Amino acid sequence: MSPLIISLPLSAAAPTNMYAFTQGQEGATAQLRNASASLLPDVGRSTDVVAVVPAQALSWLTVDLPAGKALRGASLRAALVGLLEDRVLDEPASLHFALQPLWQPGRSTRVAVCNKAWLQGHLQALETAGRPVNRIVPALQPAQSEEDAQLRVVGTPQDAWLWSCEPTGVWGLPLSPAHAAWTVPLQATWPLSAEPAVAEIAAQALQRQPSLVQPTHMLLRAAQSEWDLAQFDLAATGSARWVKTWVRTQQTLWQSPAWRPARWGLAVLLISQVLGLNAWAWKLQTDLRNRQSGLAQLMTQTFPDIRVVVDAPVQMAREVQNLRQAAGQTSAEGLEPLLAALGQALPTGQAVQALDFQSGQLRVKGLNLSDEERTQMQTRLQALGATARREGDQWWVTRLGTP
């Protein structure tokens, strides 16, 4: 199912709030729409609901975290408060902190900061409306390196903003032709993109032609971010985190354009495997039919009296047995080999009262064996290629492998 990506408004949470949202994936016909929390599209358990925090709502700082394996949870937040309390204007208790992905103790780390009450209010409003948020991502995130830095112009003609995404963070300023004097020198080599509504303002102020990016695609790209601002008291724990990670990974693999070649390759591999297995099965069936036809032909050539071949091996074995009996010859499944084996295996002094031979099985009556003699007889019979089983006062002696 396509993720539901919701852009949080800058105003405080209220029943009259309108949320910009989109569903789908980049490259698809996704549209940007607006609705109140209760009128947002319904979501299922497997839907990844992503809340996008506007760039104006976030501040970016860099801190040097102390080393220590126990730096987790409350102790980590307390360390952040101590490091940042002199660098933020509001009380640390009223702020929400989020560390960059794959942060490590003892190293310089980027920290995103926003108003906690504002963020919690919108998350609670969405959850009350039946759209609980799985991930919280920034609309714009710091660049991974200097080579990835870029400029973006977003907003409306009346409220256009220029945002600089640098390795140290994201900062912005209002953009208008009046600011041209000091915005022109701004990193002229960095890629510049703008929403269609403010593209002309960006070109005039920066004296550069920006590439156009639809607001919908900006939300979709934000949802693909590795950042997750749901940390500390907003973090999912236990099975909820596992489900969130599993859903996100599944949607990335099956919907992300970056994985499209891999999906096509997997589909081609599966189709080729199915076709290959079908071709191999067809070949095996053809070989089997040819062998069965050869056996039937051999059967009719060897025994011309047989006109209908139902089971060639069984019929041929029966005809060979009949020929052997007609010629007075013995076979391994005949009476003589079983009598010989029984005579060698029976303990001394044992007498047989009755014998009956049918269908390769010799039935013996009158044996009175102790447990030790019974074990010895069965062991000797096995050594001679025969086996014996007891049923009441009778013994059945057959060749090994005979059912």
C-alpha cells in the first residue's frame, strides 16, 4: 500500500487545521491535496504514515557528544540539554531533540530541534483521527557532504523562502527581488531548485535559472529520508519499531524508483526459473513416455501373446516366472530358496507341522521357539536374504524386499 505523507502546518494543532498530503511514489501521478485530520485517507496497519516537519519549524545544531556506551534514553537527552541549553532561546524542556541517523558517542553530531508542544499536538490530532504517524521526517535535511549541498526555493510568491542545505545544517531566509544584492553571491555553484510558484522570483533574485520541482515530489523525497525525528519520548519501541522498519523496508523495495531495476531483474529471474522448470518437466515427461513406449514394444516383441500392455515390468516378470515354472527352474522368489533358508536358520530339533506357499510367501506352522531362538532364526534368515514375521502361531517367511 502507498505511504500517506502528511505535511504538518506551522500553526498549532486545532480542529480547523488543514494538512497537505500526498499518496503514491515519485514518478507516479501523485497529487498534493489538503484535508482536515478526520478527512485524510483511511490507512491500514501496513500503511506507512509519514509526518513531514516544515523547514521553518526546525533548527539545526552541531554538538560533540561525550563518549560512553550508556549514553541512551534519558541520559542522552540530559546530555543534549547540558550541551545545548546555552545555544537555544527556549527552555530545553519545551523543545524536542532528534539526533542524526547512525550517530555515535564521542563524535560530532547534528541535532534537529523543534517545539515539542507543537509537534506533539499535531501527532495527537492525527492519532485521534485514526491516522497514527509511524515516522517523522524533516522537509529539508542537511547535506551529507559539501558535494551534496544545494539551494531550494519554496513557498508562495507572497512568502518565498530560500533554503540552503549544507553539511552543518539547514538555514533559510525570505526571498524577494529586494534581497538580490546579498543573495547573488550565495554559493553560485550549488544546484538550485524551486517550486513552480516561486521559480520566477528565484531566477530574479539569484540571477540563475532553477530546476523545477513539484511540491508533491518534495514531500515524496522527504519521506525517503534516513532521518526519523521520532526519538526519546516520541520514539516507537519494541514491536512497534520492528513493524515500522519492516513496513518502510517493504515499501522501499517494492515502490522506490531506485529499486525498479532490481525488481525487474527479480521478475525476469523468477519468470526464467518458471519457464526453465516447465521445460525440464516437459523433457522428463517426454523421456518417461519414450521409455514406457520402449518397454511396451519390448514386451510385445518378447511375448507376442500379450496384446494389451498395462504395466510392462510387472507383466514381463509374471511371464518370465511362468516360463521358469514351465521349464522346472527355480527362482529367488520361489519355494525352494525359502525352504533352504528356513532349513539353515531353524534351531536344531525344531519340527514343522505344516507349510503353505503362496505369492512368494512361505507360511510355517508348528514352530515353538523361545525368545532367544526366535532372535537367532531371524538373524540367520536376514543373513541368507530372507525375513520372518510372526502372526499368532504362524510364521511368514519371505525374501527381503518382498511386501
